[in-house]
Amino acid sequence: MKKRYDLPQEEDDSEKNLVNEPMAPVYGMEAETDTLPALTQEQLAECMTGEEFLEHWCKCIERLFDK
């Protein structure tokens, strides 16, 4: 089968694929981050574990499909 048209050649210019960080100033946003203080032992004791989190959301999903 004969081609009806020629496809343009892809350029192998790796510099075009690079991203200069931070990109936030380009979009007019501030890129500062704030560090949070470490959790206290009391706060850590109140935290939900990964298993509890998964259990909670599995129950929610099951209730969605039961309707």
C-alpha cells in the first residue's frame, strides 16, 4: 500500500522534554512550603491506622452498592 502523505520526522531533542523547577512562578503562584510541627504522643494515639482507614472506606463502598 502506498502512503498518501509523509509523516513529519520526530525530533530527538531531549532538552525540550525537561521541566525547569519550580514552575509555580510561571503561573503566578508562590511555591513556599510550611513545615508542620511533629505530632504529640496524644495526637499519635488518636490517629487512625491504615487498616482502620481501609475498613471504614470498604464499609462505605459496600453501602453504596447495597442500594
